[in-house]
Amino acid sequence: MARKPGAGICVHCLKYDHQRNWDHVFPVSWYPDTTPPNLEKWKIPSCKPCNDNYGRIEKKFGQILSLCIEPDKPESKGVYNRLRRGFDPRLGKNDKDKKARAQERNQIINDFMYGNQIPKDGIYPGLGERWNRKEEDQIALTLPKKFVDLLAVKIVRGIAYIEDGMLINENYVIEPYAVTEEGAAVFNDALARYGHSLSKGLGIKVERAIAPEDGISSIYKITIWAEFIIYASVSQIVTVRGI
């Protein structure tokens, strides 16, 4: 096991901490079974509060998203079975754990929308009905926007640190985008012309293009399990003098 990173700045909150931990940019449970076993996974130094907070978000996010993907594709193979264990009461370590898992499972089931309950708009790009089911047979879940935004910010900060040794400070803003295929054209064109691709096996891929002017402003395309895509930009905050 790798030694703890020791005292220093947390990549997430940019605060100094005497006892940082390693935080995986993508949770280990999100890597599909097709990932090479000796592949070194991306990780960054983090304070414990940030690590714990992201851990809770990623657990819930992963549970929701794993129910919406193709479970047997090479890019996602094994992910669904792995993540659903977190809300399987039969796998609880004790009565308290079993009860907590049952509550999580029931919460997910209670959040299901069926058939005509599913709104026609607001569906995350690429995650609409892909199995040609009749409307009455379709099921949907709500994916909180704040989860998507926080995950995107975490990944962008993590990749910038890993690739460039850079902390994105308060002079820059990270903005996530959920865009349709048509809306994504401007991102994909710029990435094709100026960007480069990073990947961790088949399930995790990040494309980024950095502006040469400051080496920080950038655009990102984050693809998880070949189905869930987040675009993001990093741009400098510009202030103007009042008139």
C-alpha cells in the first residue's frame, strides 16, 4: 500500500492539512473487470473531510448510474454487480449494516419513475431509453445535478494536478456541462484539433485541451463506461471596474 502523501495542500479545497490521504480521482469500484489488474489508478492528495464528502457522493452517484448502463459491455463489465452490493441487505456485516443497506435499496426503489411519469425533457444526454421498450415498461431515476457538477470539478482538479502538478486556484472557475450531441460539437472539434486523450482501461477516459496562453484555461470531456459523458471548462475569472 502506498504511503500517505503527508502534510500539504488538499487538491480539492486548497487548504493546508497535516494529515492528507490519497483520494482516487475515480472510485476503484468504477473500474470495469476488463481493467488490467496491474493498472495504476489515478489518485491525488486530499484532506479527510473532502475525501469523505466525495466518497458519499460517489457512492450514491455510482449506485444510480450503474442501474442505467449496459452491464455486460467491456467498458462497464462487472460495475453493476459490484456497486449493487452496497444496497444488498444480504451482504450486510451485521444487523445495523443490513438495515442501512435495506434503507438505501428502498430509497432507490421509491425514487423510480415509471412510464408516463418520466418527463420528456431533462433526460441526461445519452442516457435516455436505449432498449426500445414500450413507454409503460420504461423506468427512470433522478440524477442530482449537484452530484454531476461536483464529480466533474473533482475530476478536472485531479487530472490537472496529476498531469501538470497544478492546483486550480480561486482565480479560475470550473464549469460542467451536460450537452446534446449537437451541442457537444464545438467541444469535440476543439478536442480533436488541440487536445489529447488519457485513459485508464476501457471504462475511464478523459480528453483535455489546454490554452497555451496561461496553461490553465482548458476544456474537458469525461467519459465513464462509454455511456456517461460530462464536458467541463476551466476559465479565468475576469473582473471589471465599475462605471
